[in-house]
Amino acid sequence: MKSKLPGLALVVLLAPFCVLDDVGAGYSKAISSKTDLDKVSPQLQQPDTRFQAFLDLLEFAGWPQGNSQTDDLELNRMHVEAMNAMQGCPDIDGVVVTMIQRLDEPQHRLEMIPALLEFAGPNLQMGGVFFVSDNPKLDALKDKAREAVGRAADVETVTKALASPNLRLQRWAVGQFANPLGRTEEWAALLPQIEKAAAGENSDLRQDAVRPLAHFPGTERFLDERFACEKSPLILMGLLHERDIYGEAFNSRFLPRFIHLLNDPDESVRDDALGYIWDTYSWAEVYRLPFGRDVFDLVIKATQSKSAKERSAACSALTYLRPLDSDLSRETFCRLAHDPDENVRSVIAMGLADQCDRQDVKQAIAALVKDKSPVVVFDTILAIGPEKFLPQLQELARGPNAQIAESASDQLKQIVERSQAPGDSLR
């Protein structure tokens, strides 16, 4: 699957417990508008301003992994423009070498670590998302940057990074705990801080702490205590997998805790659990869980929530649980085809796509295709089959919703291309 980033290809490996770098969404201190971007980008061409301009663009766009996909189309365009500018930076090798050299300067080390991490992109850890370029030279630079940051992860630097207000640095430090650059007794002094992060409010830090703690001596009791109270299903999974608990032993411990999450009084916890069900079906089959009727019934209950967000999450989860009771699932989806919230209606067709021959389903789909929301119409068309709705796609392509218009146009182009392929035709 190709990315929209210049000269990059997106590679996705599906696995449940991955560490994704949290590139900064939003603006750097130097770039807060298109005017600022237009001022900073040309500075790459001048040797005396190149280095700082590269750092400013890197902080803004998160290149090469990028922040190009947001709800703000103008911001997306600015991110791509910044990434293009960096890709064309003269002497990019020299810029990266300077960044690496500054790791040896105490006053710059903590500043350069997150910058080099953003340049290198996330490393592959138990699956996840990472980028490879079609430029071997760029790949080599990324590897060089990543290796340099790894060499900087001594106990002293990790200690300082833990105390930094920069979340990116904190996450890096937590993940580097107990690495081979320090002795076990040296790292032991930091154990209380790592355990504090593992029990704190920030879910990213809690997740990052699981792996190093699972392999550090004397932490078994702490990890069991965390498992008893943790409310993130991904972290619960990591707390078991990182200790090599799989199969029936995993299911017997994880599934009862998961039921508690679906019953939690906090809606955000329930939403997270519902989203987890949806996510698991995009993973490799070996990681999928044998959800039973108890989970199904709680998902059905969630489709009746007063919260539109929870109803939407429940519908997405029900899409994959519907084989447990296809009739009740169908009745639920048909009822929610008229839900007042477009985010709920937009996922209904996915749950009905395998029963389109039924009259009640046909009526629900017909209503969704005529929905007042372009998002609902487009998502319905995608779920049922774009070739069946050419007039509606053409109308969406001419519509006022810019994102939907672009997506509908792309679908129409793909349909034409498929129709022109040997042995294929429009149906």
C-alpha cells in the first residue's frame, strides 16, 4: 500500500502490541502558519540557516513518517509541502551528521534525540507501522540516525530524559530502561520511576513500560498488580504476551478482564474496549480472540447507549461479532440505519453487506444511500460495492464536501481502470 508521502512507501505489519512514535501533531514553535512555512522552507538552501530550518520543518511535519492526515485539509497540504522541502534539502547527509555530532554535546543531547527519532521514523517493534523509502541513501541515513540514538541511551541520559517535560523523550527513556548499556544494578535505581510511569495516567507511557519491566528481575508481582487494574486492552495484552503467556492460558486470564472493561462505568474505557474488538480483526489471525456470547450481548447493549460515540463503536465491533447471532445483529443494524448520528449510520452497511438479499436489509441500504450525510452515503457505497452506485458516486464527486468528493473521484477512476483491464468489466 503506497503512502501519500513523497518518495515513501507505507508498510503495515499487523500485530496487536506495537509501539508507535507520537510525532507532534500541530505546529512547531517556528511554524504556525503558511506564511511561516514559506519563510522557513527557503532557508534550507542557505548553509548558514539550513540546519535550524531542517529542525523546524522536522518538528512541524514529523518527516519522514509524516503528520499529513488530519481533519484540516490545509494543514495536510502544509505538512506535505514541508516534507517535500526536506526531501529536497541540499546536503541532507551533512544535516544528519551534525545532528548526530550534537548528541555528544551535553547541552544539545536531549534536543537531538527526539529530532533524530522523528527523522528516522519508528522502529519495528512487534509489528506496527513503519516507512521505507525508494531511496537507499535515505534508508541508510535513517538507520544511521536510529543507531546513533541507540548508542546515546546510557543510564545518565535515560535518567535525564525521564525528567524531561517532553513526552517524546519520556517515552524513549521508558522504552530504553534496562538496555545493555547499563548494568542491572545501575538500572535498578530507576525502577521506581519506570513503575510510576507504568501506573500513571498516560497510556502511551504505560504501554511503553511493559516490555522493559517484563524482562527486568523482581517485577512479576508489580506486573500482576497492574494486570488486575489496567483498563487498556492493548496494555493488558502486552502484560501477558511480554511474559510469554499465550493460547489458552492467555484467554483464561484476558477474557474475564475484558468483560470488566465492557462493563466499566467509564464510557471512555468501554469505548476503548469496543474499539479493541474492531481492531483485532485487522490483525493476523493468530492474535484474534475467541469472543463469546457474553461479549456479544454487551456489545448489543452498547448499541443502545445514550452516547453516539459508544453506539458507533459498538456497531463497528458488532460487524465482526455478527456470526454469533446473525439475526439479532441484522435487526440491530437495520434499526440503527436511522440513528440520529451520522457516525453511527456510516458503519451500518458493513454489518449488512453479507445479507443484501433480504428485504429489510435492502430497505436499510436504500435509506443509507439517500442519507443527507455525504459521509454516510460514501461509506455505504464502499461497503456494498462502488460499481453498484455509479450515479451516487458521480454526485458525491461533484458535491461540496471536499474530502468525500476527492474520495468519490478516486473510486470512479478505479472503476474505470478495472473495467478496462483484460477480462474484467463493469457489473
